[in-house]
Amino acid sequence: MTQPHLADEAQPRTPTHHLTLRFSGTRRGARLARQLAVQQFTEWTGLPYDSDPARTVALVTAELASNAIRHGSLPGRDFRLTLLHLPRTLRIEVTDTRPEHLPTPVTPQPADATSGRGLLLVQACADRWGCEARDAHTKAVWAEVPLHTTGS
């Protein structure tokens, strides 16, 4: 079973670009976060909207935002999306208001399960992912998506 990775990589961690925005803890907020993440990714990298990396950014952002709304938000609280353009990856961080609800290690769900596959998708798409309680009031779940597909 693969465990979430912690920030242990030797790669320089200074972002080329950085963006942080707050969104309402609603389905509309999650949709806007996904759209913004893809738009910002394509602006920073020059890759087209329909490229595999842009689609991966959309999927990972949608899953992290959806989880923040479903499992990590309190009524009336927003979530925060942070995008960090690193040398070889885009780090997508979603911060919510439930630090006591840290994701557990990802295990496959039964075929007839109606939920529980989101972090499996994140794990499959990201180079690295993890979570951390940043303080007594928030936690961040993050994933790093490669800027280019293998072989590009």
C-alpha cells in the first residue's frame, strides 16, 4: 500500500509562480477552483487546455476541492486553493477548516462502492501527495502534478 509522501524531495521548492484564492465551500466553489486551476496552469506553462497535464490538473483539483467541501468544511466556511508552479510540477493545495479529519492511507474500494475513490485518483495522477494540519484550525491536502507527460 502506498502511503502519502511527505515533502522530502531534494528538488528546489521555490515556486516560479504562486497563486492563492478562497472559494465558497459549495459545489460551485469547487467548480470555479477547478476552472481557475486549469486556466492558471495553461497560462504558466503554455500548454493547451486539452493537454494531458491540464486534464490531470483539472481532475486532481476537482477531487481535492470536493473532499474539502464534503469532509473538511464547517457550515459557512470557505476553502483555500493554492497553486505553486515548481520546476517540474504544479503543486495543488486545498486548505479546509477541519484539521482533525486527515485523510487516511488510500486503499481500493469495492467495485460497487459509490464513493471513496477520489484519493486513489489523486494518488495515481500525482507524483507526490500528502496532507498536514497547519494549525489548530486548518489542514492542507496537496498533490504535485507533473508538468509534462512521460515521454514529452
